[in-house]
Amino acid sequence: MVSGVIIRHLVLPGHRDDSIALLHWMKDNLPSGRYLLSLMSQYTPYCPNPDYPELNRRITTYEYNRVIDTALSLGLTQAICSKKQRKGRIYAAL
């Protein structure tokens, strides 16, 4: 890709279906080869939020892998994905 945009998407805990719906929308509505997809797993809550208790945790490996698997099955292969590492470690791009 010579020109285009990078679409960065942060996968949130408990919202993998929203991320998957977004990937389907991208596949159906955006021109192929004109964007790079960046799927991020770095969400980290720093303090409890009583208004949104589902966001009081990090995403699971299962949630993140489901989103990545969907992207791959849709052919969205021009992507950068985070690799989840052990707790307390930083995330590294694949």
C-alpha cells in the first residue's frame, strides 16, 4: 500500500461482538487495499468504574483471538495486531 489510512481499533472487554461487527462493516464498506487495520489489545483499567463494570478488567486472550480470527477469515490481512504477553509486561506488535 502506497497511500491510505491506518484504522486503529481498541478491543474492549465484553465487547468482542462489537469489534466483530465493525470488521464485517469494514469488509463490506471500505475499499480493499486502501487501509491498514491495527487491532489493539492494550486496554487497561486504572480505576474501578461503577457506571461501566464490564470495563473494570482487561480483555481476555479468548476475546482478542476471536477478533483476530474474524479479521483473518474476512480477508482483512493487511493488519497489525498486538501480541498479549504475561501480566505486567508490555505488548509487542506481531
